[in-house]
Amino acid sequence: MKILLLEDEYSLRISIEEFLEDIGYQVVCFMDGEQALDAIFDTSFDVLLLDVNVPTLSGFELLKTIRLEGIQTPAIFLTAMTDMQNMKKGYETGCCDYIRKPFDLEELEIRLNQVIKSFYSYDNELIDLGQFAKYHVSKAKLTVNEEEVLLRKTEKDILELLIKHRNFVVSVELIQDKIWGEYVEPATIRVQLKNLRQKLPNGIIQNRRGLGYIIER
């Protein structure tokens, strides 16, 4: 998983980066809010770790901005601002957790794992997509009217990505990043989505023109 870390205190930033990389995360660091904001619009991240008081754009302002743009990446504030008013502001802005400095790195790991589990884990093994379509997670099996529908690998990967982010619009850029990991022609993505949609009842995967695709459940 790729984590964006916004922290302007050098020693703490390096400590967090090294700790998270040691336990298997990919970490991209920033000390400037505007630079972090640009990166969020350019790159797909799985979790945002945000200090509040950083140069150019605060963590609060950054998160408020991306939420208004429909970006729902889970975010955790790491801050020395311990009063209840700022904590309330953080949650109102759209964070998943609020960790007061100083903190133990193992606490960060626990909180991070919980956010990932809550945001990205499936609620159950069998996902009801509506209109008698169901997807069995561990078996990677799609059924429609209890008949199995064969999916190609790319179609399966796209469907799982949309299920993981259900009720949120998934951009074409995110699909490209998560499924292919590199640039592909937009026409290729559209063809894969068209093929997948044809295997599902009409309306399960909806196109939000200019924004992306969504499964609403």
C-alpha cells in the first residue's frame, strides 16, 4: 500500500518513513502542504498521514480541499494540537483518526492497520451487487441469477476495485494506476469496462461522465 506522509519535522518524518517501510508500506514524504496536494491529484494513495501545521497549506485545509473534490482516501492527522476544538475540526474535515503527538510508532501501526481494515476490507465474503448479481470474494466468483459468469483477470480486478470503493466514484486514473500500474490508452480501459458491464445486469456499474465509475450499494 502507498502512503502519503505530510510532516515538516525532519527527524519525525524520517522515523515514520523508515518504520513504515520496514513493515512493508511504500511511503512518499512531503513537508509542504501545497506539494502534497499536487501529489494527491497526480497519484493514487491508499492512506494519507497529515500533520496539521505545515508550510503553505495546513493539513486541515488540504483534507477539506480534496474532500470537496470527491477524493475519499482515508486520512489520519498526526498533530501536537491536543485541544478538543481542533480534534473536532479534524473529524469534521473528514479524517478517520486523530493521533496526538508525541506518539509511539507502534501506536501509529495499530491505528493505521485499523483504518485500512475499516476502509478497505469487505463487509463479508459474499457481496450482493443487486439485481441477483453476487460476487464471492475469496473464490473470485461472479454469479448472476445463481449462474456463474466467467471473468477475465482484468475484468475481475476492475470489479474488485469498484467493490472495494463502492458508493464512491472511482476515476479512470485510479483504475489505470491500480490495475495496470502504468499508462495505458483510455480506449483500452473503456473496452475492459464495457466488457465487464455487459456481463452484469444493466445499471450495476454506473458511469459518472467526466468523473469515473461507481457501484452504489
